[in-house]
Amino acid sequence: MLTPAFDLSQDPDFLTIAIRVPYARVSEFDVYFEGTDFKFYAKPYFLRLTLPGRIVENGSEQGSYDADKGIFTIQLPKETPGQHFEGLNMLTALLAPRKSRTAKPLVEEIGASEFSEEAVEDDDEEFDWEIEQTPYEEVSESALNPQCRYGFGNLRSGVVQRLQDELSDVIDIKDPDFTPAAERRQKRLAAELAKFDPDHYLADFFEDEAVEQILKYKPWWIGTYSKMMALWEKSQEQENHAALVSFSEEEKYQLRKFVNKSYLLDKRAHSQVYYGLIDILLAYCYETFVTEGERNVESAWNIRKLSSTLCWFETWTNVHEILVSFGRRVLCYPLYRHFKLVMKAYGDTIKILQLGKSAVLKCLLDIHKIFQENDPAYILNDLYISDYCVWIQKAKSKKLAGLAEALKEVSLTKAELGLELEELEAAALLVQEEETALKAAHSVSGQQTLCFSSEASGSEESDSTTSSGTEDSDSDSDSEQDELTETQSETVNSLLGPFLEESSGLLIDHGGVCRNTASQRSGVSPEKPLASSWALGVSGPLIEELGEQLKMVQVSEPKGATAVNHSNMQERDSHHAPNN
């Protein structure tokens, strides 16, 4: 709580207290007085005085408020008319002193007597409800830097130094009373770069369903603008356009509460007022269509956060830098961060300015209401919005039309925002293409594997079918020959047992032919002749020995089969004879 500046004066019947409370919420204030105790509260100010004489409430008390000076004047009747109060200029002594508290023992002996009600009341009186206060010290104009002004038309200074605790949650700039405009901009740009999140931006860039839904919303000024364009084509009279915008009873009540005053602005301050108006309207347009006109608890935050004028007390020199600043803040702070939203707000701001000062005033009244209902943001009404609402009513329509044309001639690209958006998008698209190609390659390889396996299974089935048919056709002629071959193989293996143990590299097939197992393991076809010198040198004597042994074997078999087998054996012997 802040202790306001105050002054006391008296006449024979009344005590007058003047309390200066600039930027206070005057719609909600409390005054309490009884005896020598006086209390005043208007957020964020609190004042409690211990008066040198007694005052009374008898119906003759009065109060008034000067909005231009921000001063409450309260007249309180004296309990004893004609009494003179001493020491009204001793302001420090009048502030409520902090009571000294006596420490009670940690262990207290309790007797048989019960606690009385007076003891309970004494315990309640020991609790200290008072707030320690310090007298307000006015800051001289010489102590403030003339380059560190802010507010409407840069007419304010020294406000934030006094209301630092209240404004810490409203603005991002620290100590604006001692920070020049150039330094504010450097700090703002650095804060935006630190806040920018590439992942958040790319997520909204690729998954923009919610953004596309937002862009479909049409606020009230879209229909009004269409009507204006239709009238413009027919009559070419701009005077009739003001009748298109109407004010509700609540808005008319807001207008009646403003104090009519004039503003002495030089040329530079006049330009700052118009530039600041563009910045504030851009933020308001964004807030309107992202919430689709339904205000919520984040509405005040959205408007002041996206407007560098409200959040950093920025000053401008041209329209393009306003648009760049707004674009950067849209892509750094709110929930939806998409470049299309920047351009949407840009187009809607042009339409509002073309509708004239009635449409601009309607938007400013809505902003004023949003800030007034938000606890810390209401101070921005006193610094900017209230003055804008009064000033715009006297602004010239030609000036607003020229401002709309100047804004229409400005273009904005992603590269101008200084956040490397195009590089981020190109890199993200490249990664996306690589992932798509990789998935396609995996799918093609999977399909090829599936086709190969199906072809292999089909060939196996065909081979099995062919072999099955051959076996069925030759089953009668070959069954006896197979039995004879198996019998001969068993006989040969029994005769060559010791030799096979010594030469494990040799293998005897069903026909009695010796093959090299090493060549079979290496993938050599059994029909191909053996190429190794070891096989050529050993196979000759082995075949002769096998032939001699097989002649001595007596096997009972059919006559036809026996003749065929003997002829086959002779052919094999004659084939291997040259090797000897």
C-alpha cells in the first residue's frame, strides 16, 4: 500500500483533509472516521491518521474529487465547534504510530479462576492491525530525466517510481523514469529474442487448424466496413459513415464519466499520439478475433503485452517500425503465434481507421472497460486510454483517414521481423521431406520383401507340385530302384566306415560316387566336376576299390533293376578310369 500526499486545514467548524491520489481507482474508495481516528482507502493508496482533536459524523460532512488534479477533498465536522487543532502541519506525527507490543511469557500458570471476557478482549486488542506508513516525498522535475517521459503524448513522468509495486505486473520496462527511449527499445528487442520459441512457432506453423478457425471470425467492424463501402460507392459522402457506428447505453455512461479537457501537444507529441493509437488498435484487433469477441481473464494481458506502447512505453518515428514490433510480439508471447494473425490484425486496423473516429472511440471504450475490470491494468487507463477516449472525440477525420492510408502503404515480410523465420521454416520443411522419403523407402522395401517371399513360396509350391507329379508317374518304375539304392548305400557305408573316419572331407552319394564335402559347403553344384587336386588324386583308386567290393555284394532285387544298376556302375567305372 502507498501512503498518499495529504494536507490538513481547519476553520472553526470543520477539519479539511486534501488527499492527492493520482492514478487511483476512484470508483472504489472508502472513508472512515470516528473520534481521533481517520482512515482512507483507494487502491493502491491507504492513509490512516491520528488527529489532534475529535471529529464526529452528524450529516454535515462533505467530499469532492478533482479528476484533473487527482485530489480528494473531505470536510469533517468537529465534535466541539470552535476548537483549534494543534499541529496539523506535523504530518509525520499525524500518521498512525506503530503500537509497541508486550511479549507474553511462553508458559503461563493457569489458576482455578476462569477467564473473563475482559481478558479475551485484551488478547484481541494486542493484535496489530495497523500498517506502517512513511510520509510521501514529491519528486522534483529537475530530478527526472526529460528524455524519460511516457504516457499519452509523453506528458507523464515520475509515476512508475511511485507505483512500482503496482506496475510491476503491468509493464515489462523497469525504471522507465530513468531509462531513455533508445535504451527502452534495446531492452525490448533483447527480451523478445530471449522469449522467442522456435518450437512453439513451428508447431503453430504446421498445425494451424486452430489459427484457420480464428481467421474465420468476423468482428462487428467487418459488417460495418462493408456497409460503408456500399455507401461510398453510391453517395461518395463520408459524413454519413459516422451514423453506421452506434454506442450502447453502457458506452454512453462511460463517455459521461470522462472529464472534458484539452491537450497542448507539440508536433512531435501529436505524432506520438497517432502512432501509439495504431499500436494499441493492432493489439486490440488480435485480442478480439482470438477470443472471438468473448472477453476472458487473459484479455487485458493480451492487449497490453502485444502493445509496446503500453508494455514498454515505446515511442515511434514511423508506421513500419510499429508493425514490426507488433509482429515480433505476436510471435513471442501469446498462445497463438502465427504470421497470418499479424496480417489479419493489420488489415482490420486499417478498416477501423477508415471507419472514422466513432469506430476508433468504440474500440477504445472497450479497452477501457477491459482494463478497468483488471486489478493491476487499470493504471494504464490513467496513463493512456482515458486520455485517448477524450482526445479522439476532437480529432480530425482527415487525420485518421491519412493514417489509414499511411498504414495501407506499409508492407511487412517475415524477414523484417528479425527472428529468422524463413530459415526455420526451410529447415523444418527439409527435415519433413527427409522423413517422408525415409518412410517411403521403408514402405517400398517392405513391399519388395513381401513380393519376394510370395514368389518364393509360389516357386516352392510349383516345384513340389512338379516333383509330386513326376513321383506319381514314375512311382511304379522307381520304387524298387530306390529300395535297391538305399540297400547299396548302407552296404557301402558299412564297408567304408574306417575310411570315412580318416577322410571326413569325402561324401558318398546314393549312386556310390565320392564327392568333396568342402565343395558342397562352399556352394559348388554336385553336377560340376571336382576342381581340387586332392579330389583328382584320390578319387581314382577309391572308385576301383569300391567297384571291386560292390561286385562281391549279393543283393536280392528284381532282374530289370539289377541289369540297370550293373550297367550304371560300369559306366561310372569307365568314366573315372582315366584318373588312374
